[in-house]
Amino acid sequence: MNSPLPDIILGSTSPRRKEILSFFHIPFKQVSPDFDEDSVPHHLDPDTYAVEIAKGKLLSLIPKHQDSLIITADTVVYKEGLYFGKPKNEEEAAFFLNSLQGSWHSVISAVCLYYKGQIVTQAEETRVHFNFLANEEILKYISFAKWQDKAGGYSIQDSGGLLVNRIEGCFYNVLGFPINTFRYLLKEVGIDLWQFL
């Protein structure tokens, strides 16, 4: 029998992470972390880079939520030594999609948990293969889809399905919150996610 859950903080304003966490009967509130992601150097390997950003978000929340269970995450898109973050404008979004089309890239999501003074982290990789895309298709996607807050300038769900040919790995990882990684980290701090279906 599990002991009562503490207050749970999702350190993210992402509607996708909120939706995925809401699959389970876990009461939580969303809080925006105060962390400058640009402070993490880009020369790090993708797993370390994503973990460092997720951990930075977590550390920014601990002082005000020491008695809570805090969850943070970060997702990066990576291909051949380059990171594709959240596009600053339509031109950069088009450049990202053109760079990714017709080839494989990696989506790495890191999840970080704090509970009772313990911090646990893990990163997960999913490989994504894009269809070949004509320039007019890229421009049409940018005109109609919600790309503004998405790493790589795309979302795998909804109309983003037109971009993606296949994936290898966890679908929820590409959405930004890998469920199995989250389950494993909860287990590390003594909580069984299966109890909250």
C-alpha cells in the first residue's frame, strides 16, 4: 500500500506534458521554472545537454517547493552534431524542417525528479525519420501547424504525421514526456505509477 502522495509540481508549462501526466490519477500543478536554457553549453552530447537543462529547471524550483515531488523535463532534436531548438521565426522553422526532411534525426527527452532531498534523472532517445518534403509542403506546414514552441519546429501528432515516415523508440518521448522513463524514476524514489491508473 502506497503512502499518500506529496504535493506534485510539474515544472513545465507544456500542454503536452500536462496531458500525458493527466493520463494518471495524480494531482499536480504546473509551475514555470526560472532557468535560462541558453546557459547550458551546446558542445555537450545530446543526453547530457537535455539532462542539464531539465536539472537546471528542477534546481530553480527546489527552494520554493522543498517538500514537494518536482518533475521537470527537456526535449532536444539532434542531427549530425547540430541541435534544432524552438525556432525563433518562420524562416528558422523552414530551415529546420528542410534540414530534417528525408533523413533520420534523434529526439532526446530528459526527465528529472526531486523527492525528499533525492534527485534522479534519465534521458531517452527516439529516432525519427522524416518523409522527403517539397518546399511548398514545408511552407504549408509552417502556415497551418503549431510549430512555435516545438523543438525542431514540428510536432509528431496531428498534421505533423505528414512529416514523419517512421520512428524507432517511444512515441511519448517525441511528445516530450516518455512515460516509461517517468515510471522508472518514480520507482527510484519509491512510488509505483501503476497504482495511479
